[in-house]
Amino acid sequence: MHLLSPLQGSIYVLAGLLGIDIDDHIRLVAKYALGTTLVMKIVAILFGILSI
């Protein structure tokens, strides 16, 4: 998630090369990043890697 921050210089290079707005990029990618994080946490809890 921290690479989605506008404080990272690479986000500006990516947006410039693709010709997209940074706000649109963050809105689109944040949903998938949060969903992936949630799935990984649930799997880790089911396998006993993380405890509740």
C-alpha cells in the first residue's frame, strides 16, 4: 500500500509515462491492494500464521 502514496517519486513517473491522472490511478489500484491484503490476512489466520 505504501507504494500507492503520492509521496513516492515512482508514482509520478508511472503516471507520466501512462498519461493518467494520479488520483484515478490511486482510486483504481487501492481497491485491489486492499482486497489482496484482506485475502492474505484471512489465509494467514486460517493457516495459524497469525493469531486473533
